[in-house]
Amino acid sequence: MKKTWKILLITLGCFSALLASGATYFAVVTKDAALDPKKLVLSDDKVEIFDADDGIVKNASAFSPRETFRLETLPDKAKFAFVDTEDKRFYDHGGFDYKRMVKATLKNVRTRSFKEGASTISQQLIKNTHLSQEKTIERKLKEVKLTYQLEKKYSKDEILEKYLNTIYFGHSCFGLQSAAEFYFGKTPQELDLADAAILAGLIKSPNNYSPFKHPENCIQRKKIVLSAMLAQGHITEEEKAAAVAKPLPLGPSASSLDKSYFDRVFDELEELSEKYDFSLGGNIRIYTYLDPELQNYLETLADASETDKSYSVLDNRTHGFKAYYSTVGPIRRLPGSLIKPLLVYAPALEEDLISPATPVLDEKTDFGGYEPKNFSGTYSGYISVRESLAKSVNIPAVKILNSTGVSKAAEYMKKLGLEIPADDYSLALALGGMKEGFSLNELINAYSAFPNGGEYFSSGFIRKIVIDGRSAYHKNDRAMRVFSDDTAYLINDMLKTAAQSGTAKKLRPLALPIAAKTGTSGTKSGNTDAYALSYTTEDCVGVWLGNADNSPMDITGGGLPCNIALKINEYLYSTHAPSDFVKPDGIESVTLDKAEYYATHNIMLADDDTPVEKRFSEIFKKSALPSVKSERFSHPSISAPSLSYENGRVVIRFKEGTPDYYEYLIDRFDSVTHTTVYSGKYIESFTDEKLKAGKTYVYTVTPVYKNKKGQPISLPAVTTKADGSLRPVVPDTPPDIVEKDWWNY
């Protein structure tokens, strides 16, 4: 018995010592933790935004609104939308919901995760206003102490009011007053059940449940909120059904001005907070890539067209957006021909299927039922890859994609941050044909891989975030190799041609090394999207014009969008010119035989005898250089002319396409004599009238270039009859009618 008491006393002593140690540790760790009433309200410096030079953006206070509301003005159903969703026992506990804690712990153990939380509204208010982003035991103990102090100092309604006046609702809205105005154009007291359910659902993840970004997610979240309210007896089944049936808001209220650059900053802030698991509470310092003067300039171009519009400038060195203006935000649109360098030409170059000089036959083509047409409605015959890209000709693009394979090309797009759904896989992708498309900034980000030597960097608006003096995020630029630097340079060079003589030739007055591509998409009713995208070694500039409701317009990418891009580039380079794209060691310029290229569509090196006017230069990968040298000028040759007898005369006709830069010798032979009947420049036909009856003649035609004779071509022998008519010479051995085409004798 004494032994048992001894064990109990020792156990009790150990427990008491442990409890005392814990209490001492709690007291030491939390000794500086004190509730600060000033932190429980929004302040002027709740959010500060800094530009690329760390200067405070003057209108940052616009994103930390101090407008508050009184809880007694909020309809009960709106109030309980928040309470039932976030903390259903809020009015019953003293700051900590122990039942919920146990339930969350068991669920986390069962699922082997820590996704289930148990924070009450009181705890959330403390975390968002008083604590750092650290996830430590010390921070948790401070949270306990401060929550206890909060509950002791304020009533439940006061705590809820402070919570709703400080919580983040997405789209730069801090507090319910700001959120009600932004999402619905209402005051908090005007919110109905459906409105309140949407706002209550946003708190868990403002980015994922935004009605403007992810409407389907928002609908499902709204249903969860309403179900929670129904379970707590605060609404009826009929009220729930009516609220579920009410449509989502289609866009921000008219009074919520689009702040363009800063809207994208807050979009990114929400995404980063979820990705890196930090809460949007405390004093937030956001450091961006903003160039304020450039941003102001973009805004002066707001009236450049009557359509909706988006302009964006990306710094190729920092991979940050320097300026952005939009009347519609980051909507996804069909890219049109803007997709061609990304999906068609760069992948084919990377796979060594084409070079800039590769000739492609531009003709009406049926690709298994798909019959694309060129924008002009005409066809050019054989055209080089360089020209087809610069002039954005459709048929060659589809043919090249067909050779590469849609799946293979889509793999490259995915690496560029442009994932294409499998049900969009078709050759129509070569012309931008898909269901949803991409945002302008996504396309600009993908294009930036070309001036960066084929490496893709994820771009953004924010370079770092500091909350309550501690770093919450710092952008880490990690490159993904998508294309070789050789491929990137070939694309850069071909798109420089587009900016000089192709669809983006309105940029030609810039007189600086710039690459560009245009794009237009639409329907039979008219165009719906018009793009111009240009880039230098320093910046990518993107311009989109269209209408958010897809109503048609008569604007094309090479027109007004190019003019706007010209103005932006003139502003960017008003005091300096960017350096040219650096040619990699793996690229070589070679001289080709132009005459051979256009006559036979073969890529052949020019030989020493090729005249200057019959040469042209093109760049190739050293790994795919042409190796065959043309002999067109050192060993002249032509297709055999035709020979006929007409009215007592022999007529020799040269075939269409016979070189006119050769001179020609026409010799006539009979059994006794050899006569040169013609020597001189190219003629379409030659007539020999000096014939004798009963004679057999053989004619040869010899091309000559600068005294270098080619192989003489013997024409069929002919014999004139006594009456002067022409008859063919019959061969000594009759032809084999099975093995030979005897009709040619």
C-alpha cells in the first residue's frame, strides 16, 4: 500500500513539475505578447505597394480602405452566413472550440495530413492582425494568450465586427464594406442571402472562389455555405433554393474602377499566399516591377480604339511586368496567328524538320476534311519558311504542324506555360483554333523565351512580399530550357523579317533590332481579336484589341494594334536602342543559289561561278547545313526543248522556266555538214527555214554561261520528204513495247 502511494506521489510530482515548467515556458515565450486595439482596425499602411525602384506608389492607400461598417446594420442572415461557415459555435465558446479541435486532429491523423483547421473567428482575427507568418510553437502560444485577452476585452459582436472589417475578400478588398461594394455595388446592410453566401465562401480562398475567376468553384462554395446555414436552422430549404438559383455577378460593380496593374498585383498576391501558405494579415509590403512613368504612358493610350483593350510590357531581364493596362482584365481569348511561332515554327526548327529556307508549297489543301484558307484568299505556290512566317501564311503553317505532330508541338507549348486541352488537339491549332485560348500576359510570357535564348521563366508582377517586417515571398527565377539557343535565334531573325516586311511592317520606322508577330481571329461576322506582339533583347510588348462580349470589329493585328505597339516601343526606346540578338556559335550564314532555289525548289550552295544577283544568304543551324553545291552556272543545263515541223520549217521551242541568263547555241547536223544556226541570248523559240528536201537533220541545243558550255542536248532526228513534209526517223531496232515507251520514238 505504501509503495502504491509512493508511486502516486512521484507521478503527481512529475506532473506538477511538468505543468509548472509548461506554465513557466508559456509565460516566458508570451511575456511580450499584448493585445493592441489599434491593430484590430484597418490603418493607412495596411498595404503598401512599391515600384521597381522601391519607391512607394502614391495611390497605394486606395488598396487599404478604412471604410468600416457597424455589425448591427448587417442583416442577420448575412451575419450568420459568416458565423455558420467559419465558426458555428462562435457565440458559445470562449475563444477556442475544443470539440472542433479534437475533430480536426482525428481527421488529420486519419488522412495523414494537416489540412483540417480548427481556428475560431477570434483566433483568425488575432492571427491576421497581431502575429507573424512563422509556424512555430512560440507563435501558437502567443495566439492562445492574445485570443484569451481579446475575448476578455470585447463582446462577441465586437469581435465579429472587427473580424469582418479586417478580413481579406480578394481583388484588393479588405473588409466587408469594400467587398460588398466591389462584388455587388452594395453596402453591407443591402446584402441579401445569396450575396452573403458568396462573400462568406470567399474567406477560405479568395482566389479559388472568386465569382470572376472561377465561377464554378464559387457556385459550389456558395452551396456549402448555404448548407451550413440550413444545418444551423438559420435559413429554410426554400430560402436556400432561392439563393442557389440566383446568378453570380458577372463582373465588378460599375463604381469599382479597374486599377489594371494593381488588380493583377492583388491577383498574384492571392495566388502566392495559397501556394506558399501565408495569411494576408498584418502590415503587407508588396514590391513590384512597376515602372510608374511607363504605366502612365500606357494609360494615355486608353482612347486609341473604341474597343476593349489590353497593353502589357514585360522586362526580359527581370521577368517582371513593368506596366499593364486593360479594360477587361486577364481574360482568355483565341490567339490567332500569334500562336504560330510557339506551336508551329519553333518546335519544327527544334526537331530539325525545317530551316528558314525550307520551301513549302502554298496551295489549296485538304487535310482529311480540314480545308484551311489563307487570310488573303490566294495561294503563292512555293514559299520559304521565313516568308511564310513573316507574312503569316496559313497553309504552310498547317503543313508544318502536320509534319511535327500536334501532340509533340503541344508538349513544347506546355513547357511555355500554355497547356492545350487534349480535346483541342487538331491541325486547326496552327491557326489558333481552340475553345478557350490564353490571356495576353500568358502569350507574352511564352514569347519571352525567344529573347532569352530558348529558356522559359515564369513572369509576374511581384518580386517580393514582406509582412510585419518578415519576408513572406521572394521571386526565384528558375529557367526551363524549352528550345535551343539556335532555334530561338532563328525565330528571332525570322520575326525581325516580319517587323520589316511582313505583317508587322508598321514597326519598320523604329530602325532598331525588333522582332514581331501579329494575329487576328474571328468569325464570318467579323474579327473578334487582334494582336500585335513585339520584343527586343530588353522588353516584350503586347497589344490586344477586341470586345469582351465577342462582338465583331474590322480591326486586324497588322493595323491598329501594330500602331499602338509602335508608340509603346517609341516611348521605351526614346533615349536609347536595345542591343541586337546575339548569334550563337551554332548558327552559320551560307550563300545559296537563288536560281536553283526558285527553279527546282532545292536548297543548294552557290558555286564560284554563281553571279551575285543569283545568290542569296540564309542562316542555318550548323548541325543542319546544306551540303550539295549547285552547278547551274559552272555546268549549265536545261530541260530538252521541243521540236516541230510547221509549214516547211523546223521550230524549236524552249520549255517554260528555261533560264534566260544563259546564252544558247543551236547546231544543225546532216550527213555532210554542221551549221550553227543560232548563237545568242535566250529566245522563246527558234525557226529554221533553210531546209532541203530529202535530208535528215539532227539539232543540238547547248546552254552557255560566260563561255562555259553545258552538255549539248540532242533533239529527235527529222527527215524531210521529197515533197518537203517532215517525218520522224525510224530506229533500226523496233522498240520493246513492254519495256519502253515507244510512242516517244
